[in-house]
Amino acid sequence: MKILLILASTGPMIGGMERQVALQAKHMCELTNADITVIAAPCFQDLFSNKINFLPINMSRSRRNLALLLSFYQAIQKNTPDIIHAHGHKAASIVSTIKPFLNKQIKLIATAHNVKKNNRPLKKMDEVFVVSEGIQNAVKPIHSIVIHNGIEPCTLPPSSRSSFCKELGLDPKQPLILGVGRLVKTKQFECLVRAAKSLSANVVILGDGPERNQLEALASENVRLAGYRSDTRSLLYIADMMVICANRDGFSLALIEALHSHLPVLSTRVPGAQDLLPESCLIDSTDETNLRNIIQNHLHNLEQLKQSQEKQFHYVETELKIERVAEKTYAQYLELLRH
């Protein structure tokens, strides 16, 4: 089966969608008869295995740009795929625009990785995947299939909490709270930074992005912005909780990586978190006082917090292995080709 995966994000920042597509492609190409090609911006080429055929296309142009559409059409004609799988709404829009010119035997799939206002491009697909039940509700009445994101196990040993805190000038005896992700407005890390001011805990934010300077200006003495760290997965083992304040999300990889490490998570009611977390761990308001009170209440009962998410830890370990997700996706391809 010839599979063409499409990413239309411009880069160069790598988000959860790009990481997930690369992970699925890596494991899917090990399956029988899976011949995989990826079309994406050149900056993402290093994400993909050498076993995968990578076709670089400049994605900085509008989804309506005629030169971009022509580039896609020519690449598809040359590749002659059985399946075209567009990841994200921009990729779905491009594929839906050129659909009338494509071989009608090609099956078209789109995955919605986040909630968007305009879902029209999804209507032209032969099948739609979504990464969470929350997104499934958002795309209704369009039929969709939920395939949660998956992760690989951590290959790094747990970090040393005392060494990590010493490196950042923090007291290792205080509880440690992590925020993880790109420092962009939708992640609302400023809410966590503000709430941290009078918490009896250290707050460390791992990640980089355009909001870093603003966050550093807001940070109190118990807050550190540690930037991008290649050892993030190993740091999840030494923290006491992760806090997610995003106002928009699809199915956070940071969330499931934390749960895989048996690190409990508090999160706003975004898709993914709503699918997995117990009600007591969902945040209704990121107002500074409200958020601080919620975090402080759980800090007083850390063992109880961990016990409340034991079922989630087990689910992520067993059901959200990337191999399992890749197999499930491939099985859906086969099902679609039968019809």
C-alpha cells in the first residue's frame, strides 16, 4: 500500500502534530506492505526516518496559492498513492481543493488535530480521524473516528531531583511543578506563572517560544523558565505534578508523556485532558486566585492526587503505545480500501 502523508505547517517550530506524524510514520513503515512518502516543509525532514521518502515543499504560502497547489498536484501524480492522509486543517484544505483533479481511486483521509471554526475541508474526505473525543464533538455532524495520539517509552533514566534543582537555583525540598510545551499564547503559561507567586512550590517551565521574554518578566523567585531540554522525559519522573493551562488543544503529547511517567496532571478542560483526566483534576478557571487555590489544594494531598490517576497511568502505558496507534491507523487504511 502506497501511503502519502501531508503536513502543511510552515515551521520551523516543531509541535505535537509534527512529532506525532513522524512517530506514526516511523512505526507504520515497519508494517507489511507499507510504502510511506511524506510531503512537508524542508525544516521537518530530520524528524523522519531514512526509510521514508521525504518530498520537501515550501509551505509558507497560502493554502490557496496556485503555485503551492500545483506543487502538490505534481507530487501526488508522481507518487501515485493509494491513500492520501492530510494532517491538520491546512493540509486538508489543500487536498480538498485539488481533489477534482486527482485519480478517483485514491482514498482521502484527514486528521483533525485541534478544534477549528471552519471544518468544510473535512467534508470532502473519504474518512476523517480525530485525536480526541472533544474534537469529534466539534466536527459533528461530520462522521469521524477517534484515534488518540501515541508515544514511545522513555529511554532515559530518571533525572536527579537535587541536581536539577541545584542547577536552577531552587530548593529541592519544595514540591516541584512542571509546565511543558511551546511558549505560545494558546498554552497560557502566564496563568501558571502568575498563580505560582505565593505557592509553596517550585514551578519550572520546559520549552521555548515567542512568549519567553514576557513570561520571564512575570516570573517570581520560585519560577524558572528552563527552555527546551532534551531530557524533558526523564524530568517527568522527578516532579510532583504537571499543570496545563491551555485554552485550545487537541490531544497534548505532554499530557500523555506525563501520565506514562506516573506524573499526575491538572489541566484546563481541553480535548484530550477531558477524555482522560478525572473530574477533580480539571481546571474550570485560570483566574490567578482560583488556579492557585486548586494547585495548593492538590499540593496538600499529593499522594491522593497520584492515586486518583492510577487508571490513567495504566491506560496510557497499554493503549497509547505508538506501535498500537500506528497499527490502528493502518487497519483503518485497509478498511477504507476495501470499500
